Amino acid sequence: MIAALRKELLLQWRTRAQAVAVFVFGATALLLFSFAIGPNAAALREYAAGFLWLALLLSSTLTLSESFHAEMENSALEGLLLIPASPRALYYGKAVANAIQLIVLGIALVPVMIVLYDAGTMRLPTLLLIIILGGAGLSAPGTLYAAMTSQIRAKQMLLPLLLFPLIVPVLLAAVKATSLAILGDPMEQGRAWLLLLVAFNGIYWSLCGLLFARVVED
Amino acid sequence: MPMDALAIDAEHLARRFGRRWALLDVSLQLRRGEVMMVAGRNGSGKTTLLRVLATAIRADGGRAVVGGFELARREEIRGISALLSHQSYLYESLTALENLDVVSRFCGAPAPSPAMVLERVGLSARADDPVSTFSAGMRKRLSFARVLLQQPSIAFLDEPYGQLDPEGFGLVDEVVAELRSRDASVLIATHQVERVGRFANRTITLEAGRAR
């Protein structure tokens, strides 16, 4: 898996300009969402968590779909499978690399959210943990579905259609936990949402790793 | 022919795409250290035959033993074989050396150094250039380097002379001779019938997916 992860990080580094474009896309989405609320400081702060995760979700479809572009361009993925590289190692290498990219993107979008939505928080370590678990929760099924749709012409349209219903629990838990971290958590409910995120990560990461070989092999 | 001397023993292989049979009832035997030429017109099933035997795609009928392993044992067959495909299997944004380094890290057995293999295919001067800047012929050479890195016992070469210059033709001949000297078997699908006919031990000609 180390070889697969190394390859993914190298590919991401070589196409780092795309990461900047995805960040600009996410920041723009946050800006546009804020227009929908208007100049209502309390409402902006209340909805900040939801909009942060929506921006991250929309950006994730771009990064996940793009992560298989290099694999399909010259059938490089088939080439690796024929070496033979383990499909499971290839999946985990790509899913971890995608998770890292989404987590970095999430962290980069937090200051934008704080500025636009006046949604500062003192619970930064908790917020970081939520972004790590949420990013990983999006990446695991997202990488599998991106592999499934990578050979389809309408992949940009099909990936969100397949992925969004599946990641509703992760999105719900991440929004609730982030909202509690920003607005305060007097009833200590945040831990329950974090546990839900951990549980879904466990399910997605184990199941998707098993299914990947069936998706990429003839 | 004793079974242990056979690198490939295929019987009645078949593969279809949709309703069209790309390969039908093809049988062949290839000994260790031998070269077999697969000839035939465009669309006759040469590529499909090589891809089935290299386990890139599944057979829809028939059976084959490659390197002593049934086709279902994909990982074992892949461990001892290499496929030079129409697809280059290269990452455009990585350099030539990085592409080979990726392959080398996935190879189970100790592989020769990527730099040495690049030298062998005449690309050492462009080792640090991204593949996106390479011509079709250079990509072909780099794909060949990939095959050499894998040190296969059975090599499947699909149109190895395609896009290469006359010097590249010589390189292919040398590599095939080198593989034979290591007792490796080589299956070559090609339109260069005269050239390969000079050193091939056997020939199979396909027509509309069937052996003629």
C-alpha cells in the first residue's frame, strides 16, 4: 500500500494546480451560499457548518473524479493490475490520498467560513477531528464510486448521483458535529455524532476495500 | 508434447464483446523459450487473444494454462508474464524514470534498476522529462522498458514494432532474442510477418476470431 500511496501523492503533487482550482471553487461556493442568507449575522453563523460541508461535498466530486483521470488516460490502472499490484492496495492508496486532499481542502476552507459567516470557534482541535473523519468518510465510498464511473462518458454527472445518497449519514453527522463545535455544545452531543462518523468510516473503509477488485477487474 | 515444457496450452478459447465473438475456438500450444507469431488482419482477434492469455480480460469459453497456472489464477499468471499493449500504461504527468520507478516498486521480485532499463531502450537522455512531452515512438520504447523491468517468463507483445523507427525495430528484435536466451516464451501479435517469421518458431493466423 505504501507504493500505491507514494504514487498517488506524486501524481497529486504533479497536478497541484488543480487543487488550487478546487479550493477556489469551494471558497466561491461558500461565498454564494452566504448571499442566500443575506446580512443576518445570527443566521449566517447558524448555517455555517451546513454550508462548509456542502462546499466540501461539491468540491469532492471534482477531486474524486479527477483522481481516476490519470489512471484511465493510458489504462495505467490496468497496467498496474497486470504487474500484479493488489487491487486492495491500489484502492487504499488512492482513498487515503483522496482523504488527505479533502482534509487539507476542508482545513483551508475553515478560515473562509470564519470570515464570511462570522463563525469563529475556540474548539479548533474538535473541528480538525471532525474534518478528518468527515473527509475520510467522503473519500472511502467516493473513491470506489469514482472508479465505477471512471469509464463512463457522463462520469461528472453520474458520480454525484450515485455518491450523494450513500454519504448522507456522514454528511449529517459532520454537519451536526461542526455546528455544535461552532455554536457550543452544552448537552455534550458532539461526541455521539463523532462516534457515528467513526462507525461509518469503519463500515465504508472495510467494505469498499473488498469491493474495489470487482469494480476494476474485467 | 510434455506438459511441463509448455509455457502456454490453450484449448477452444473464446471471448465475445456484446453479441460479437472476437475470439472463437482458438487453440494453441507454446513451449518454453519459443516465439510464436500471431498474424491476421485488423480486427481478427490478435489483441483479444493476447489480452485473454495475459488475464487482462476474461475468456467466455475454453480453457488455458499459462506458465502452469489455469487462467482463473490471475495473480500467479500476472506474476510471471508481461503484456506490451496498445495502451502505453504510462502516467502522462510523471517522468520516464518515475513511471518505471512506480512499476519497480510494485514488482514482487527484485527488478533491474529503472535507470539501467531506460538506458537499454535508449531513453536515458530523457529520463527526467514528463511522458506528456514524448512522441509515440518514445512512449513505445518506455512501454518496452516496463516489460523488461518485469523480467517475465512469458511476454505478450502486441504490435511491438508499431510507431517505432528502424533503430527501434532492431531494439525489439534484440529484446526478443534476450528473452529467448533466458528461456522466456514470447507471443507476438504483428503485421510485420516477414520480419518476425525469420525468428518465430510457430505461427498462428487468425481470421474473424478463428484460427485459420
